[in-house]
Amino acid sequence: MGERGQIVIPQEIREKLKLKQGEKFLIINDGEDIIFRPSNKIKSLKQLEEDIIDMQIASKRWKEIEEGKFSKSKEKEFLKELKNW
């Protein structure tokens, strides 16, 4: 993050998501994590709610991995599932 609070989105991600200069974002903070969602990609509040729930599940799983509460097989399964999100 720059000194003025600006965040740079890597070019590879900008190209993949077809983001343009001046794009507007919805920023959601659930206390620990942040979601940046391009405003024009939000299809419905229901979809947004589901995305937030997915983020909370992923955050919980990462904590379990860090705390050693996840078996290696479950960790691999989670990482595979995360790629599909």
C-alpha cells in the first residue's frame, strides 16, 4: 500500500478481470479480511452474501491450517476447493 493508502492490483489480475482505470469497487471488511469486488461484477445481493459466506469459511479454514488443526489430506482438499472458488 502506498503512502496515500492506494493499493496496486497486479497487471495479471487486472487483465484477467478486464479491469479498467477508474473502475469502482465495493469494499467489504468483516473485521479481519477485506473483499474488493468490482461494482459492475455484482449481480445480486444474494450472490454477494454467498461470496461473503465463502470468504468467512475460507478464513476459518486458513486459521485451522495455521493452528495445525487440519490434517494434510484435508488441507490439500481445502486448497483444491479454494481454486474452484
